[in-house]
Amino acid sequence: MENNNALLYGLRSLRSRKRTGRKHVEKQIRKKYTRSKELWNIRRNIPWVPLENPYQRGFVRFFVLRDDVKRSKDGDFFEGILNKINTFMYSQSRHYLKKKRKFGRKIYVEREQKLKRISSFGWNDPKLGFTSRERQYFLKKEEYNPFRKRNDIYYEFIEPWRFTLRVRPNMITHYKPLDSELEKEYDELESYLSRYKVSGIIQKTINGKSNPWKLKDDETHLIKSRKYANCTMSATELAAYFEDE
């Protein structure tokens, strides 16, 4: 009788077994996720090796300071801004053209290249380190993002005329050695971690958010918010609110 009672109490419930199996799966996913990050850092830190015979691969187009701006007293200042918002475009030919249909036939038009727009996250990023004087040359704008279904805030440089485009040959002077075993292991891990259910577990348990797009702003506009109908403001408070705006 005592052996039967010990066996009964030793049995685990179905809920306990499921919870243990789920924790085991999450533990394995976390271990592979950590290993993937380690391999990514190893691949990134592989030193570049100079080529004995550099070769050209197409052309690269980028922005440079105009000569008159460069000779001015603020040349170094705008050069610092350009280093933060410069963009590079590559092409196989010196003529940056693309096909476009006009009146039923295809024509070639020049590919447009703009300066980099700074996102709201990059605006406060200490790595970019925008000074108070540099911030005066940027304009805050909003643009609707159909994927997130919200307005994205970005900052745009207001004096792009200070820069001009320049085209140079794109010379390949260094290469990074390839480790086949490391690349094979990294590809296998990325293939596993990119699965739909696995990526959902990573986002929920490791990153701590079930939906990364539901970001909360510090200040929510009353009318743009979907919950503005639940507000209990009086008529006088509402009128004062619009007067402040």
C-alpha cells in the first residue's frame, strides 16, 4: 500500500510535463541564440587582409562639400555633419541610370540620391553625438508608415545645397578570409532561428516583447490616439487644450 501511494505521488500531471517540455525547448533556443550572436561577433571581428593586386568593381557615388563651403570658416563644421548623413550608391557604370516607363515606352532616367534621414532613435543616439548647433540645421518631419500604421518621425537636413555629388571608381583593396566551418554553423543556426515559431519565442522570451511594433510614445496626441473617445475632459478643459495648440 505504501509503495502504491509513493508511486501515485511520484507521477507528474500533464500540465507539469508540458511546462517542463516548453522550458526545455526555450532553453535550447536560448542556447542557440547565444551561440549565433557569438559567431556573428567572430565573423565581424575577422581582420581584413590587403590584396596584392587591388581591382575595380564599378563606381561609387557620394556627397562632398562644395568648394566654397569647404573654404569657409564653417567648413569643418559642415564636414562633421556630412560624415553623419552621407550616403553611398554603387553602380556598374559611371552613369547612374534606371529604366522608367513613360507614355508606354521605357526610358532611362538618373537615379536619385539623397542625404540620410535621421530617425528619432538616431537623433538621441550618443554614437552620432549631435551637438546643439548641429541640431539647428535639421527639420523635424513626419511620414506615414503603412506597415506600422503610424507616423514615423525623422529629421532632415535643411541645407542640402552645401553638398554636391561625386563619382569615383570603387576600388577593392582588402578582403576578409572565409572560414567554411564557421559559416556553415552560422547558416544552420540562422536557418533554425528564423523559423516562424522559433522567432516568436525569441521575441517574447529573450527580447521581452510579443509585438515589437507596439511602441509607446512619451507623449500621445489626444485626437490622433484611438482612445480619445474615453477621455472625460470637460468642455472648458477641451477648449483650453486647443487654445494651447
